[in-house]
Amino acid sequence: MNARGAPVGPWSTVADPAHPGQHTLFILGADSTLGRDEFLRVLYGARVSFEVGILATLGSVTIGTIMGCLAGFYRGWVDTLVSRVTEITMAFQRCSSSSRSPRPSAIR
């Protein structure tokens, strides 16, 4: 509980019935059995997903920046090599994502 008595964690509960004057706004509501804040529980559950997304983004930006700097500095065959590898990678991404879509005859 924080200084105002509001729940601060996914396992925290709403104020007990002994303090009926306290009204707390819950964005997604509260759990019906224990009165836990659902928004805090969703954030707590999504914590790993946020971490993975941020790390993947930072990693790809770092690798892309290094490869772009190398291609711009050395030019010539290094630039061509980096460009072709990038194009091939993007082509396979397109192929793999299009092969997962269902055939029109499979949709009912």
C-alpha cells in the first residue's frame, strides 16, 4: 500500500470494508473475489513481453547502425554486400509470413 492506501501491486487488494468511505478508481476494474486491481495485474503479466520487445528493438537498431556505418565508410563491395544481405533477409521474411496465411479455400 502506498501513503494514500491505494494498492500498488498485482497481489494488493482494495481497502477493507472497515473503511467504506475510500473510493478508488480502477481502470479495468477489480477482481470479484479478492478485490485486486486488474490493470496492475495485466501490467505485471506483460512485463516480460515489454522487456523482450525493448531488447529486440535495441538489438536490431544497434546491428543496423553498425552495418550501415560500415557500408557507408568502406563503400564499394562492402556496401553492395550489406545491401544484398539486407534484401535477402527481407525477402525471406516476406516469404515466411505469406506462407502462414490460410488458403482462400480453407476459410469457411
